[in-house]
Amino acid sequence: MVGVKKPRICYVNPPVLLKRPIAEIIGRLSQEGYETSLLVPKKLFKKIDSSLHHSKLAENSTVYAYSIINPPFLSSEQPIPLTPMFLINAIKAMKRNDIIHMWVPYYLTSLKIIWLKRVFFPKKKLILTMDTMPGYSFSMGGFWDRMFKLYNKMFGWLLFGTPEIITLYGRSLIPYAVKAGMPKEKLQVIPTGIKSKQVSDRERQKSRDAVREDLEGLGIKPSTKIVLFIGLIIPRKGIAKIIRMAGMLRKKDVVFLLAGDGSKKKEYEEQVRQLKLDKKVIFLGWRTDTPRLYQASDMLVLPAEGEGLPGVVMEAMSFGVPCIASNIPCIPDLINDGKSGYLCDKDDAEEFASRIRELLDDEAKRKKMGKEALRKIKGFGWANAIIRYKELYK
């Protein structure tokens, strides 16, 4: 409507790495004249991590940064603020913006935002997005599952009672959200989006050749098939299962490329060396050329314990790459089992290996699944998603 002022929105990104959905939303809303800002941590004495390919989407947004450390006794995904800058910038963001849109309430910084809103800025609108439900939609182990459930029981009134709206990535998360104590009347389902790519066979082959040239000397032949993983190199992503899959497929002409980094990377690299799988499992570290990796790959594997609506699966599908992923909440919203990819028991490495072998041996099925994946993911276009977010902000 002409004359209606667009709300000013601050996005709270609790981990060091910028979440893809936040970057995408900021990038698109900024193009439409929305004033956006970003509250984000950075490692002590370091600049903001902009290594991920989607980070540039937030360049037109005001950035409120604060320094953190990752104590070795805590998860690498739990940054601890070190200086008063977090509180200073959080107050600035609260004063300046009409809406605070925050992802996940289980970070210390998120909890502080909730308290600030509740005590000092009760009229500010707070939106909470949950991409998964630890302890409910996936298990983090007996001890941590009990801790999350106890924490929700004790502080759910604060965590879920303070935001005006709670959004979920998929309908399959609703029962878990209710079990966690989220008021059903506050829940809205808004999936993230993706931009579909039209990649010709010639472009794909060019990327395959370029990736193989980069990895010259590792024994990758033109005929070698590539199974790709992109993400954090941590237990929750199922890295140990990928290594087991590689062992089961030792005799096949296939290589597993793992793009990403994480606290357990060195341990996994040592495990690969001990199993003499150096030529089968290759750790690439963080890459800025992930589109090229997707084009060069024959399939993507994601044996994760828990996910939201995984961007890597969406991106792979947008390049026409079939995916083999865990049958856990939200992923079935993307993959039609047996048509656009395969869903496997998250704990069954043998099932994953069997499905990988099946696609390695059947090029026609692999291509057919890739085309169906591309068709399916077009329904998750960002144009549709942004309309939903703009309605939310009204």
C-alpha cells in the first residue's frame, strides 16, 4: 500500500557463521527498500567471517558486531560474548528497529535478547525462528536431551512466551514444537527459499574438469564419481558415518569430498588415515566455490542426526543433484523418497552406502532423480518465501 512505512528489522544471528536464510532474506528485502541490520558475533581479534558464498548478500545491512570465544569445554556452536559490546549493540538494535527477528533461543546471546525485550523493550516486536528442536525432533544423546527438556520446562514461559510469533521451517516440526512447550497459536510455518539454477551439461562438465584439476595428484580419474558433503565437520552432521560408507565402497570408483570445517576435523582426518581411506575421503576445508562443487558432483550425502530445512540439500537439488539424506523432520518436505533422492535411517550407514552404490551403478536413474529434484525445488523459490516474510513483518 502506498504511503505505508516499511518496518526496520534487525536479524540476530547467534553463531559465528552467517545462516544462509538470514543472508537471503536481508539481501532481498534490502533490494525492496527495507532498512535491515544484523547482530552477529565474531572471533576475538578477527574480522567478521564472510567466507561463505552467501555472506555478500548482507553487505547493504548495518552490522552490529561483538567479540566472542568458543571455550574448549563447550560446543563450537556456542559462542560466549567477551566484552560489553554485545549488550551495547543489542540495546542499539532494540532502540533503532521496529522488529527483532532472532534464530534459535538456546544461545546465551539469544537469552539476553529475550530478557532485554521482556524487561526494557516490551513494545518491540520479537519473532523467533526455530529450525529444529534439539531433544525432540532429534537426539543429542541421553544427557543433553534431558537437559534441553528440563530447560524448556523451567524457562519455556520465557523462551516461548516472550516472542509474538514463532516460525518453523516445516509442518513436520509442529508436533515437536508443541511438545517443547511452544504455544500452538503462535506458530507459523514459513520455509526458507532457494534460487533454482539452469545448468547445461556443458557447464557441468566444465566444472567437473576444473574440480578434478584442482585435486590433481589425488588419483581422481575422469571416470571417478563424486559424492559431496558440505557443512560443519562435527558429529551431528554424521561425518563418522560418511567415513564408514567410504570403507564399504572402498572398491568402487568413487570419492567423497567433504567441504567444511569444524572442531572434530583433525580427529576425522586421523581416522581416515588409519583406515587407509586417504584417496576415498578428501577434506577440502571451507570453500567459496560451492556452486562449482555441486555441478561437479554426482550426488550429495547428508547423514545428519538433526537438521532444519537444510540449505545444502536445497542448493544441491537446485543444481539437479540427487540427494541421499537422513529421514528426519523437514528433510521429507524436500525429498520425495525414491523420486528426487533417497531418505535413509539416520543411524544406518549400510543403507546410505547401498543407496549410493545404486546410483553409482545406474546413470539413468541418477539423471532422472536429478531432474525430479530440480522440478521439486522450484516450489521453494525465494520469490514465494519473501512474500510470506513480508506478510509476517506487517
